[in-house]
Amino acid sequence: MGKNRYVLWGLVITTLISALDANIMQTASPTIVKQLGGSELFAWIFVVYMLASTVTVPLYGKLADMYGRKKLLMISVAMFTLGSILCGMANSMVQLVIYRGVQGLGAGGMAPLSMIIVGDLFSIERRGKIQAVFSSIWAISSIVGPVLGAFFVETLTWEWIFYINIPIGIATVLCLLPYKEQMEFKKTYIDYKGFFLFGTSITLLLLATNVKQPLWYLVFGVIGLIVFVLVERRESQPFLSVSLFKNKGIFRANLFMLFYCLSFFGTSNYIPLFLQEGSNMSIYKSGLILLSISGGWMFGSTPAGKWIIRFGYKKLFIAGSFLTTLSGVALYAFIEHISYMNLFIILAVQGFSFGLLFAVGTIASQEFAEPGIKGLSTSLQMFVRNIGTSVGVTIMGVIMNQAANVVVGMQNVFLYALILSFVTVGLSFIIPDESKVLVAENAS
């Protein structure tokens, strides 16, 4: 356990890098644009990072099953750190956008590989607690990140929001050095043709959610996916293994998480805006409301491992989806005249269900998979979540923009999320229940 403790610290620091980067950039990006110019490229600072970090997730999972997790995680952290150095040295917005892409290529492996290593090292019961630690890091970073961003910009220079990643990246690699992988990894052929088709298609679909005229991106993205499926059917060793889709547990859990992230998971992005414009609340107070989700998340994810052993997957998916839907009904019905405290409580309940289902979903993606595809299965679920969240947030943005005012917009967003949450309730009933198998494994 001694060496595992250092490894866990390395994974925690890896999560810290990702969380701080996301929150610091939101605060510092306006200042960066003012100094570098090229305001028309402002959105691409985030879009390029999102594309690179999302599309590469399944590839990292595939490579992790072939070459091991440790080396890949160290490479991804090194690439992220290199991208950070380059971002700090950028002299123009074009350079910054390109270097953010390098950062994204590294970030694409950091989160899934961390979760895969957690699945390799720790029992089901402990994984829920560890995921609670990771979620608390995101919660703390959501408060500390903007403060650090403001500090670096006002006291030092904006370059330090990137240079701060250098010592953190070095510390991560040092913590991972003692880690000795016990598994044997089978090196096989990599279907780069399939990855190229898949990556290009997903990139086009994601771009369709971030451009003003998305039709052609959407059309070519769908055509690309169709071509990908046709080509992969003839491939002896496809990029996305057919066994992933024949496995009912993996397929149904991923389908559930896709619709779940399309629904209420993205609504938190608009709640501070609603409080600021709809209730004239301060930026500080409107931001603090999100701590309710983070706090609930920790309480939901911490006991998830023990609950899986006791109740099985299916019952927890059902309970979590029902809880989300009930909290969604309350939000939709009372949001127009809801008090700050009542909103805090409802969001805490929703955060509890988020934490429970994300923890159970991650563990399910690992335990339903055969050993040879466990890494790909874990990364695939994280990929599905990213896609669902990105598309869901974009749809919500369109709904908000078309509403007469922010209050009506928020109600319409909750209505959209509520409709999809009923779909997740239905999907929760088709999740396989493997509790008996897990109990037997736990006893052995």
C-alpha cells in the first residue's frame, strides 16, 4: 500500500492540473486576448483544447490496454506540461490556439488513464471513495482557480497561469515512478485508419456545436461515422472492438450515461447566469451555489463501491436516475420563485445523484469489461460523457438565447433536461445486475 499511496498522490495531482487549468483559463482569458490581440479567435482557445482532449480519449484507452497505463500517463502529463510551456511563450493568438491543442492532446489521456489505474489498483469499495476525492478537487479548484487566475494576471503576468503547471507536472511524474504494473499487456495491431475516420467524424460533429453555421459540419460528421462503421465491419482488429458493443453491460451503461449527460448534468453551467441576471445576485454568491453540487457529489460517490456490492448496479442506476428526475421536477416547477437556500438543497440532492451515478458508471465500465479491453471500456465511457455534456450544454445555450428572458430560458432548459431525464429512468431498468458475481469476486 505504501507505493500505491504515492501513485494515488500522482493521480490526485494529475486531476489537480486539469481542474486548475479549466478554472484559471476562464478568469485569465480576457486579459490574454487584450494583450495578444486576435479577439476573433477567443472561443478557439477553448474549442481546440476541447476537441483535442475529447477525440483522443478512446485512443489512450486502446493504447493503455496494449502498452500499459504508467508510461502513457507519464507521456500525457509530459505533453500537457510541454503544451503549457509553449502557451506561456506564445506571442500571438494563433500560436496560443495551436499550443492549446498540444495541451489538449496531453489532457486527453490524463483523466481516463488515472481512472484506469484506480481500477487496476483498488477494490470496488475503495474506488467510490477515491472518486469522491477527485470530485472534491474539482470543487476546490472551482473556487481557488479563478482566484489564482486573477492573482497571476494582476500580480505577475498571464504567462504564469501556464508555467504553474511545470512543477505540478514534474511532481506527478515523480509520484508515478514507484508504480509497478502487475498486469501483462498484449501488443496488437492499431487500426489508425479507423481512429482517423472516427476522430475526424467526431471533430466535425463537435465543431457543429461551436460554429454559427453548423449544417455542413453535421452532415459530413454523420457521413464520416457511417463510413467508419462500414470500414470497421471489415477490419479484423477494429479501433473500437466489436466486443464493446456486444457486451450488454458496457453498451447499456454507456447509452445511459450519454443521455444522462445530455440532460441535467450541463444545467449547472447556466445557474450562476440565472442568479446574476434573474435575481441580481453577486458573482461571488452565484458561484458559491455550485458548491452544493460538489458537496452532494462527494456524499454520493463515497459509498458507491459498498453499495454496488450490497445492491448491484441496476438498483443504483434506477435510484440515481429517479432522484435526478425528482430534483429536476422541483427545479422546473419552482425555479421562478425559488429561494437561494431551497435551490442550494435541490442542487445538493442532484449533486448526490451525479456523484453516485458517475462513480457507479465508471466502476461498471471496468467490471463489465474483459481484462484485455478494460482500459478502452473505461476511456469510452469518459468519451461518451464528454460528448453528451458538450452537446447538452450547446443545446441549452440555444434554448437560453431564444428565450424572452433569463428566467423563461432557465425554465425551458429545465424542461428540456427533464424530458431527457425520463429517458434515463427508462434506460436504468435495462442495466444488467452483476451483484452476485461481484459478491463472489469480493469473497475470493
